[in-house]
Amino acid sequence: MARLPVYLRCLSDLPTSQSTCSSDQLAAIAGVNPAQVRKDLSHIDARGVRGVGYDIDELRRELRHALGLIKTYGVAIIGAGHLGTALANYPGFVGWGFEVRAIFDVDPTKVGEEADGLVVEPLTDLELIVAKRSISIGIVATPSYAAQDVADRLVRSGVRSILNFAPAILRRAPGVEVRRVDLSTELQILAFHLQHA
Amino acid sequence: MARLPVYLRCLSDLPTSQSTCSSDQLAAIAGVNPAQVRKDLSHIDARGVRGVGYDIDELRRELRHALGLIKTYGVAIIGAGHLGTALANYPGFVGWGFEVRAIFDVDPTKVGEEADGLVVEPLTDLELIVAKRSISIGIVATPSYAAQDVADRLVRSGVRSILNFAPAILRRAPGVEVRRVDLSTELQILAFHLQHA
DNA sequence: TAGATTGTTAATCGATTAACAATC
DNA sequence: TAGATTGTTAATCGATTAACAATC
């Protein structure tokens, strides 16, 4: 559930002096209701101690476990433009169990270039490399018109989780989770706010 | 409201043969309930015709109007790394009334570089340029540690809408809308899905 | 008129929160 | 024991949806 990663991050914002934290504290940092926190944590079977709170280290472990951050996930980025390169380089992935194992591009002039320790590989090798390097998450950073095709190829290669940055809506295949980061929608929501405040 | 941009985009997916569309059609494309569509549209006073549907051109106009896409919004990007450069270049902004009017960086070696028609300007000039170029939306594409400071400076300069790409949670100031694009949270949600499906 | 589709009400559903007994 | 805080139930709230009269 989408609040768990937030709690996990909030644990880092706690004073290092304490080894335990209350649902109230966590709720204040996360900006949600304390009852919400307790319900979410109880849902993933993270237990606290009445009158005391939650053990921070244990809670961190339980959150990481619930989020599947014990494993390491192989990530492939498709599209080695500015965005793809930025993503390959994104510091937020490090330490959360995500490993960018490939970056692809159709453009032959880009293939072979180095992008942050990775060599850009030809899109034609997608299926092969996805299988060989156990890639389970695909990030689509191509132009809009290429996005659906790339997504289809990822799905055929066995990828079941896709993060889409192209300003295109992808057909959803059964069993495949697609999340979309849609920058113009984000800006439109901000614009809506500017008008109504 | 967050579904309006989606409807707007869906209008483009309609067959060009029709000049009118039903809430059912729109709902199918947007992946929501028809009653939802009707309620949302009625909320922004976009009226349809019983037995006929909504006039597509009129609806597009009304959606753009409700979303404030009549105006042009000045956007500043802070951070001229790969991500900032990718954003300056993002094709999804064009045609939606967003105009990137400045890109800043602290790094003196980056200042003066050209990033897609814009010259990278020194962060010290932020306040000045935000005011002079009527910038109303700020995009934070800095490293995490710099994000809060940059956001504070944007707010002091009068910016009321911030899109944050740094993996940091920003303190929220009253009247300021902050939206966060958090790539590691997105990946964590995908990882959660991989585990539970 | 018959068929289609809106606009809106009322019912449903789910998510959030208040409250409190349990208990450290 | 007194104070704090959990875990969970029940109440609340809001959002979604079904249903249907209005009407083109």
C-alpha cells in the first residue's frame, strides 16, 4: 500500500536519540492521522508495545520486508535521452534495492555511449538482455510514439512492472502493473491550484 | 480536480468522425465510471445534451478553461543536471500552456551552458529572474540536500506551486502547493506489486 | 414516439478517524 | 499506581456508483 514507503522514509527523520517511536510521532512526520499509522502497521503485522511505541529498527525491518526491499530488483531503462540518463543516475534508487542493469536506445549513434557506468545497448537486444540479467522492472523513457511498442516488448519479455515517463497512456495487460509519471498532468494540477487559491 | 486533465487527454483519443461524445465513451477511455464523468463535468459546469452527449470541441474548451490552460504559466527549473535538462526538453509541456522560462544551477561551470534554447543562469539570480519573467511554477531538480533551501527561496520569491523531483520531503508553507514526483517510491510500489502478484 | 443520454438523487461502498479498553 | 500508547471497534465522512426522471 502506497503509504508504507512514506513511513519507511519518515523513520530516518526521527531523532537518532530515540530507539522507539509512537504512532503520533510518525503520523506528524508523515502528515497523516495516528490511527491511520497504527492501522497500516497492524495490517503488515508490525506490532508495537502499548505505552511505549514501536521499536524503530524492528519497524524499519518490517517495512522493508513488507515492501519487498529485501530482494534486489533488476531495472532496465529504455531510452537513453536526457531523461533516461537522468534516471540511470538517480540517487534515490541506491540503497532501496533497485539496480539499473541496462539502458537501451534505438539510435545507433547512442549505442555504445557510456551513461553512468552502463553502456547504452541496442533496443533489438531488449528481450535477450531482460532475460539474461533478470530484469523485473522496466522504465519507459522513450518518446511518446514509441512507448506502447516498448511496453509490449517488455511484457512479452516477462516484465510485470512498468514505470512510464512518456506522455502516453499504455494499454494495460493482465497481471502487469503500470505506473505513470505524467509531468504535464502534474503541472496541470499545479496550474489548477494557482487558479483556485 | 485530478481527473480533469485525464478527460482532456482522452478527448484526443476519440474517433475524429464524431463531434459529440457520451459520458459512457469518455468513461471507457479514461477507465472510470460514467456517472463519475457526468458528475465531474457537471461540477465544472460543462453541460451536455440529453440523448446526444457532450460537444467535443466545447468540452475541450471548458476543460481547458477549468484547468486554467487558457493562460500561459511561466516555469523555472532549478538544477541543470540530467534531470533538469530532460525536463527543459520535455515534449509533454508544449501546447499545454507551460513555458520554461529559466533554468538555474549553482555550479559556475554549468552557468552559461545552453540547455535546449535556454541559457543556464546562476542560482543567485533566482529571486530577480522569477519576478522579472513572471514565473509561477518552480520545478526542483536539485540534489536532495539542496531541495529545501531552493524551495524556500522560490516561496520567498512568490512562487506558489512547486513540483519536486528531489528525493526529499519539503516542509509545506501555507498557500503553497507542493507536488512530489518520487521515483523511488514509485519503484517501491512496483516492487510491492511484484511480491504480491 | 422510441431510443439515447444527461443530470442528480439516493444508496453503497470504502477509507478515515474518534474513541476507548487493553496493557505496557 | 499513574501515564502513555497500542490495537481495534464503531462512527463518520467522503467518494463512488446505481438508478431513474427529465428531456433531447
